[in-house]
Amino acid sequence: MELLKKHLMSRRGFCLCCISGTAMAANGWLSPNEAFAEARGIVSLIKDSAATSPVLTHKLRNNVSVLEGSGGNVAVLTGPDGKVLIDAGIGVSRPQIAKALAELGPEPITHLINTHWHFDHTDGNAWLNSVGAKIIAHENTRNRLSQVQRVEDWDYNFLPHPSGGLPSEVFATERTLQLNGSTLALKYYGPAHTDSDISVLFRDADILHVADTFWNGIYPFIDYSTGGSIDGMIAASDANLAETTDRTVIIPGHGKPVSNRTELKEFRDMLVAIRENVAALKKQGRSRDEVVAAKPTAAFDAKFGNFVIDPSFFTRLVYEGV
Ligand SMILES: [Zn+2]
């Protein structure tokens, strides 16, 4: 636990998605009780860390910025209609986020879009709503935030949000917003990282926030408990490639927050190659542990294996879906 603590505390902006990767890297598969204790401890660690981590602002273009340091990467559009946030970060980061937002201009916060239901993207919903943000999301995000959610790989139960933290406007496939002279196109991926993921395209600025379908330069978490799968992640990556050009600025859910199509393509090709390797081994009848031992991610570990979803945990996630 001490090592784990150091590992987690050393990183700014780590997320709940990363919990079981770390727990399992240290201990293999934990018993349910052990994992529950670990997860509860790590939720506290994440909140403690988010409470003190700085939030950095990266200015992009056309009044769009990205805030880094509280859970998933948060995009902000400013203008006369008020600030529009893509994702909420973690609640205890409120002082740092409020300060970063104030430095972007005096406008009130009027809109919040959740890219999916996970804690590290929605924990700040209630405070942002309390200062005036209308919350918009896919209908599955509201459904999941309205009820207890069990994430099997974390062996953890998340409690429902209070009503102010729930999206008040939801959609099923697509939604377009006109705000601050910009067109925002919201689009549902279908099941990918969860069953609630959407992309947000700032059409005029040519900036695409791709939720947790893209972890820039690191292995991703895939939440099978709430509808995610490796094939869904690959399909979402293909959709992201189809939606972008070399000029597009891409905001990943996690990892270096200002990205591009070249990095996105590398991530997509990594997913496809590892899926093929794991599927071939599984087809030979090998067990999950035998597949992990065969190191099907080896060619990619130096580049993608340095964050908290480590090579063996990522292999288990892929194995589950092929
Ligand atoms: Zn997530």
C-alpha cells in the first residue's frame, strides 16, 4: 500500500479508472474484500490528491482551453453565453478549477457536458450545477448516475448523485448546440469505454474532445461492467480518425491533454495489434494467466505501459473481450 500510495501520489491528474490496474500490478487479483478495501482507500487518495494538485490551463484556439489536473481533461469554451465545460473533474478540486476558470474571463459557468458517467469526469457536477451550469449528457450517463453503479474490475459500488448533479438534458444519438458563436456537435459512440461515451466537436475551431475513448500515450481502462469492450474502443478510435484531419486538435480523456491525429492513429493501431495478439493466444485455448505470461503487449510496453494501467492489467482487459 505504501508503494501504491507513492505511485499514485506522484502523478498529477490520475483517475479512478486506474485503480484496479495499480492494485493488481502490486498484488495480482485481489480477493473481493481486499479489493474493496484497496478501492475505498484509493478513492480517498484520489480525492486527497485532487484537493491539492494544481490545475494547469492550456489555451487552444477560438476561445477553447483545456484544464489538466483534476481527473479527466476538462475543455472550456468561453464567450458571451457563459462558460461551457466538457467534463467536471473531481469535486474537491473546486478551488483550483474555479481559479483557472476565473482567469479565463468573468463570464458565469452556464453549461456542463459530461462525456460519460465515470467519477473522474462527473464528480464536480453538483458544485458546477449549484453555480448555474445546466448539465447535458447521453441518456445512459443520467441513468448510471441515478443509481448505484458497480464496477466489477474495481470491486466498487458508486452511490447515486444528488439530483443537482444529474444531467437535466439528455440525448440518444446526436445533439447540436449553438453557444458563444460556436457550433458544438455532440455524438454518441455506442458502447466503447462504457455505454455512455460521447464526443464533443467544436466545429469552427476544429477541436474534438473524445472522452475516454483515447488515452494519449498510455494503455486505457475499459469498463466492461458498464458496457465497454476492446472492440468498442477500436470502433470508437476508427470513428475518431474519420472525424478528424491533420489540422484537428484532439483532447483525450487522459494523458497529455493537447493531441493530434498522429498520436490518435498510434493509439488505435496499438489497440488493434494487441487485440489480434491476445485473440490468437486465446484461440489456442490458453488461460488468461497464460496469455498474460506470453506478453502480447511487449512491442508497445515501452511507449504505453508507463502509467497505471500496466501491461498485464491491459492484457486482462483485452482477453475479457475477445
Ligand atoms: Zn472513464
